[in-house]
Amino acid sequence: MNDITQQEAHKIVEAAREAALSSETLMNVAVVDAGGNLKAFTRMDGAWLGSIDIAIKKARTARYFDMPTGDIGSISQPGGPLFNIEVSNGGLITFPGGIPLTKDGVTIGAIGVSGSTVENDHLVATAGAKAL
């Protein structure tokens, strides 16, 4: 099966939530399946409402292009080969916090995290991804 299971998605969300608690940040965490559809989500108590959409879009962006969102950001700057890509696909997020999820060399989904600095978002997303 080339798709993330509900059990895997919840394990990833929980690992990210634990990392957020450890770093004393309040996060929104989204996991999408292989098709970019929302599979699991949590909004920690007190996490920014505006970051709900950002977390989901980070996860979708990472899955649509099978690369971390921060990597997309580096090539979507003015003059870059993907300049303005963030306005495609109903809106993308091209700064850190979204990471593809792979199993046995196959991308089965992605995680997106938002609620703090992009550095913290990336660290929490990485912790979630490692739970897979």
C-alpha cells in the first residue's frame, strides 16, 4: 500500500506534539496522505488560528512536490526557476515546516507544522516525520 495509514498519521502527529511541548511551542500539525488529502490534524490549545491553514498547506506543498517546503522556498525567490509557485494549486507555502513522509522509498504523505518560527516549525515537523 502506497498511502499513509490512520495509525501512522496519528503516531506522527503525536510525536510532533511531544516535540512542540518539549520546545515550549504551541503548534498546528497536519498530516496528508499520498494524494495530499488531510489524514490527521491537531491544534494544540492556544496555537494560532491563522496557522491552521498554513500547517495544512505546508503538508500539501511538501507532498505535491515531494520535497521539504524550505527547499521549495529557496528556488521560488525572485529570479528563481519556481518564482511565484506559491500562487499555484490553490495556494502553497514555501517556507520551512513541511516534510514529505516516505516508507520503503515511496512517498506516502507529508507533515506540515505551523505556530512558531520557521526553524521551530521545521524541528517539530522533523520530529514527527522521524516517528514513521
